[in-house]
Amino acid sequence: MVTQVNTAGNRKGFLQWAKSRKGQQVIIIIAFMIIPLALLFTFTYLPFGEMVGYSFYKMKYVGKRTFVGWKNYASVFSRKDCFGALKLSLYYMGGSIVQLVLALYLATILSFKVKGGNIFKGFMFFPFLINGIAIGFIFKFFYTRGFVFDTVLQWCGFQLDNLPYWLKDQRINNISLVGTSVWRYFGQNMVLFIGAIMSVDAELYEAAMLDGANRYQQFRYIILPSIKTIVTLNVILSITGSLSAFEPPYVITSGANGTGTYFVVMNEIAHTQQKVGLASAMAVVLLLIIFAATILQKLFFKYAFRNAEDEDFNATKRRDKQLAKYAARKAGR
Amino acid sequence: MKLKRVLALTLAAAMTFSLTACGGGSNEGTTPAPTAVSEEDDGAEAPAPAADADEAEAEAGVTYASIKLGEDYQNLTTTIKFIHHKTDREEDGTMADLISRFNGVYPNITVETEGITDYQEDSLLRLSSGDWGDIMFIPAVDAAELPTYFVPYGTVSEMSEYINFADQWKNGDMCYGIGYMGNAQGLLYNKKVFADAGVTKLPATPDEYIAALQAIKDNTDAIPLYTNYAAGWTMGGQWDAFLGAITTGDETWLNQKFVHTAEPFKDNGDGTGAYALYKILYDATEKGLIEDDYTTTDWEGCKPMINNGEIGSMVLGSWAIAQMKAAGDHPDDIGYMPFPITVNGKQYATAGPDYCYGINVNASEENKTAAMIFVKWMVEESGWCDLEGGYPISKSADTSFVFDGVTIVNNVVALEGEEDLMNEMNAESELSFNAGGDAKVQRIVEAAATGAETFDDIMEDWTEAWNAAQEELGIGVLY
């Protein structure tokens, strides 16, 4: 009897609470969160957890699995092709630096009044809208011996015999591939930069001009500090992106001829060789590398932009000195 | 009542799905093998309830051998239906043309055809529903199931007098399927380019082949050997196909001995074996006998090139002949020759049938006879097999497929209990023979072009990987 009364009382209390404003709030919060959280869990964290689990097994897509412990991770580090492929990422990182500098330069120019500025923006953003696979096919023909690129260079006076084989020559084929990825992404970076630069208060330029600052000084002391968040973001995205470069080598050269990046190698191991455990271990290792790279970059930018907020580093020093002098004089008096 | 109906429906659905599930997996263009299917036993019995009653009659019915085309059954009037996968032939009017020629001989037999795009899967569904007409290309069914669905043409030994590959679909000693064309492994070449280069005798050894390629380079503007490097599948998929009987003369090598061999890639010294096979590619590349920029080859583009005499030869299965012939104005220049490896004075080629005609066991007696007549006419008289550039099925029909002095062999299947060894070795060694191992063959081209590795280095590397895999999997070395 007593327990019955108790539960009845509890139920009544719960109902009351549920009807109250606070209860309604909590219920609505949970109800709204549960769907996205369930989706996030089911489609992101659950498969990821499964993959981490796979990385400890020797397994194919079908058939029996054997637990092998850390053996897959050991082979990721001992195999020549896995970490050798990461060296190719240096090409893509180099490319992403070129891409960011180019994007920042053009964004700065285009954010001032330029004739036909919008047309330029459109043209340069356009490649980003094309599907990556299509870009691969475009550039396959672009680089084919005697096709588009060679023809254009011949118009400029180059002899076909002196031109390299853009995809065959192992010294430059990775640079050719990186070129396609720069071509594709720099427009997007540029548009992001322009968006950020637009948000800078125009009066600052005016004030700077009155103080006699030239365009470079305006860029250095006004624009760059104002858009540092977006610069940091773009650099981080580009560097992690170059660690996981996949589309250009996969579509244009199918990873052959020394262009197989980490992802391409991983794809080959997972799908052709059916070593699912090893490929999963590779994916986990890459994830850790990307984490590390991101954290390092964060720290670097924290340091690099430490004093950039208002003025340059030397100016702070000078001012500190002067203040110290002033204080000393004051104390002396 | 309602519950029962729901149950029955669910059961039917489950059966259908179990059948479709079996159809997936293998590639288009490959011949479905009778061993491929095992799970469908439960589902398969249901759709053919009337089989028992008709079976006695069917066995007493006409056989392939007993029909005299153009003489027997001239008065037979009926309509038969034929379902097939050659949608391209349905569209370009070839099928209609064949049938109108058939009706010239048998005007009273009306033939309806239906081309099915996704044939591998759809045909299994149609087969299980029983509603597919009178003739179909046999999909991947178990050999044990053949009598429940199809009419036998005759005994295998009897049929072997008339056709090649009579044992492809056999149950007991009866033959249930006749191929519409055969596929053989060899080399595609341009006859005119070879003639212009002064190559009169087809090369039969690796050395002769390299010499022929050199002659093409010296005497013509054509690319002697077009590798199709960039496409990928044209490297592993096509070169690996010659492993086995063609390179060793031993039908058991590929599926039974290869995994147990200690040094499968050693130099035999007489131009045979896997070493000699891949050495051809290395030598051709090293001597500059392949295309200039192999990284930008284009599969669609190579078809008109070989047709127009810009390419001397390509390593492709005979299925490619029809495509190359259709790609330009010189179909007669396209030739097909056995692979230039001679083992103990003999050249070998592997061959097998493509899809095979099967006749519905549940059709009416008249339709069975009409279907038998139609199949015999298609095989013997239509010339369809030759039109497709296929290896001949009929032993009496005219064929342009010349494989002079070549012994046709078939790689026998793996020993019982060892069926999975090859797959496991492929995965463990990462060489993936006949299983998408394109990178390893591309590596040969890269090594030869850049001089990064010698051929022996590569072979040594492969042997190491092979031996490590044997050790890892505990596979005994017997040869």
C-alpha cells in the first residue's frame, strides 16, 4: 500500500514538473537534441568506433577475423609505402602555401575598387564549383603529351621536344598534380578572404592613409590582423587537406608512377588487397597525425599573432622602453 | 487465413531475395560458372512444380543432334521467346536481322526477343518466377539445378561432335547449355601494320614478338605495343590472364600449383613461365616499343587507333575484337593471335564459352522443339558468333577466328578444400593475380621506363612477398 501511494505521488510530481515551465524547457531541449545526437552517433561515432575496432584485427570484408593486437599499427610504421606516401604530402603542403599566398594577394587587390572585379572573382571561384572527378578528367587531357598545355606553351615559343612529360616524369608529376589542386581551391580561399576583408571598417583605411600609410602597410597592420582568424582557419584546412590528398592522384594517375598519396595507398590496401584491418589502422594513424598537425598549427598561430593585434612587435618594444624611461624620469624627479 | 497469406508472401519474397543475392559479385562479360551458387537450393525448387510430370516426355523429345536444319519440322507453327543480354545487338537491328534470316528457313516459327540490361541479376529473378519464355542465356545457377529449369540437348559426348565447350553446363552426362560465342586469350594485332613492318610469320616466342615489335617501330609509324597503362585494369587484368596453362603448358599450374610454388617467378631460361610473360612488357618498355607517354593513355581512344593502323598490338581478351572492329573503317585489319609463348614446341590458349543458350523445361512440347531448332540454327547457320569475333562454338560453321596450331586448354579448378588459397595468397602477398593487381604490372612499366629497378629485382621482390605470404598463411611449398 505504502509503495503504491508513493509511486502515485511521484508520478503526480513528475507530471506537474513536466507541465511546469522548467520541465517543458528540459523536455524540449532533450527532444530537440535527441535526433541530431542520435544521427551523429549512428553515422559518425559508431562507424568510427567500429573502424578503430577493425584496426586490431586481420580481416577481409567477408570471412573470419583474427585478433592481432597492435600488429597492424606496427606494419603501418614499418612498411615503406605507408609513410613513404606521406612524403608526397610535402608537395601538397608546398602547393597549399602557394595557394594561400596567391589567394590572399588577389583577395586584397580585389577587395579594393577594381574594374571588373566581380568578373574576376567569378572566374577564379568557378573551378571550385566543378566536381573533383571532372577536374581530374579535364587535367588528364590537359597534361597529355601534345594536348592543351603543350599546345599553349608552344604558342609561347617553347619547343615540344624541350617540354617535359607532365605526368610521366617522376620528378615533376607530383607538382603537376598539386597544380590541379591549387587551381581548384585557391578561388575558394580567395572568396573566404574577401569576405573577411569586407568586414574591416573602411574608416580605418582612410585614417591610415591620412597618417601616410601605403598599401602594403595597410595590408600589414590593418587587414592581416583583422582577418587572422580566417587565415588561421584556411591554413589549417589546407595543411590537413594536403595530408589527405586523394582526388587528383586517384583520378588522373590512379596513384601509379610514384603519385600514390597516403589515401590512395590506403584505398588500394583496403579494396584491392582486402586488408581491411591494416587500412583501418592507417586511417587511425592519419587521424592522429592530423590532430597533431592541427594542434601544432594552433600553437604556432597563437605565437605568430601574439602582438599582431594592434601593431608590430618592435613598436611594442619601443613603447615599453619609452614608458620605462618616462617612469624612471618621473621617479627621479 | 490472412495470416497464412502474409506468411506465404513473406516466404516468396525471401526466396526471391535469396536468388537475387546470388547473382551479384561477378563481372559482366564473364561466364557464370555452375559452381558459383550454393545458397539458392531452398528457393529454387518452388517455382518449378510441373517439372516432374513433363520430365519423362522431355527426355523422349528431340535432341540437338537429331534435327536436320531446313528439312525437319517445316510445318511447325508457334511463337517462341528468347531473352538475352545483348541489348546493343537488339538496338542496332542485328537481332532482328538474324531472326528474319531464320524465318527465311522456318517462316512459321515466330521469334520474340527481349534484351535485358542488368542481365546477371534480372535473369535469375525471371528464372525463378518461371515467366521468361522459351530460350534464355543460362545465368549463374547450380549445376544440380539444371534439370529443373532446362532441357538437355543431348549427352556431352554426343554434343562434343558438334560444338566446343559442351561440358560447360553439364549435369550427369547431359549437356544443358550451348555457348553463343567463345572467348579466348591471346593478342590483338593489326594485320596491316604487321605486314607493312615485314612481319610475315606470327611470333610464337617472346624473342620473336619483341623482334616483331622492333620491326614495327623501325618500318612503320605505328606504336608497336599499346599498353593502356593509365586505365589500370588493362595492365593487371589482361597480363595476369596468361598465367597458367598458356605460359607453362600445365593446366593445373594456376589454380593448384601456383600457391604451393617456391619460386613461381624464376627465370626458366627458355622463354616460358610467369617470368617470360612479364619480361615481354619490361623489354618492350625498355626498348621504347610502347606508347610515348603511357601515363595519359585513353581506353576509348585506343580503339580507333588500332583500327586505323596507328597501333601494332594490344594485350586484350578476344571479347575486345568486336569493339576494335567497330571503331573505324578497317575492321578487316584487326587480327587475333595466340600469345607468343611456346612451351616444348607447342603454343597454348585458354578458351571458354560466353553465355549459353538454355531451353525452358516447362515450355510446351512444340515450343521446346521450335526452340531447339532456333538454337541449332543460331549456332550452326547464323554466323552470330563470328560476327562478334568470338572463338567458334560450332565445329562445322565458318569462322574467321584463326588460331593455327594452337592447343586449346582450360585451367582446371582448385583442389577441393583449397578453393580459397589463391584469394588469401593474393591478399597477403598484395600481388593480386587476376584480382585487380594492376599496380604490380604498372610497376614493371615504370621500372623499365625510368630504369629504377631491373626486371630481376622486381621478380625477386615478388618471390619474397609470395614466400612471406606462404609462411604467414601456413601454405606448404610443394613445387
